Amino acid sequence: MIDDRHDRIRVRAHAIWEAQGRPHGADRQHWDQATREIDAEDTASSGKPSRAKATPKTTNPGTAARKRVAKPKPDK
């Protein structure tokens, strides 16, 4: 599956390069644009983001630390 995605990005980046007149030195921009386009296609067709685009949610370390502290029990 990853090889398929990589190949699709490679083909799309090449097409972008050709469409822009084959400029020298813009390969990274073409690759990034192709990656965004392929990921958008995959998201639209599946309704879910692709694994490569998924990013873990991060929490504020201070908030996470506060959650780990046990609350004192009220006196009876």
C-alpha cells in the first residue's frame, strides 16, 4: 500500500513538474504539492485521513500532569 501511495505521488509530482515547464530546483515543492493532492484524494474517497497524514494529538504537559494527581478525599 505504501509503495502504491509513493508511486502515485511520484507520478503526480512529475506531472506537476512538466506542467510548470520543467523548472530546475523545484522538486521538493512539486513533491509536497503532489503529496497534499494525493492525501486529499484519499481522504475524499475514504472519508478518513490516510495513515501518513494522521498525527497524534498532543496535550499540554501541565494538564496531563494535573490529571495524574489524585484528588484528596473530602473529610467526613
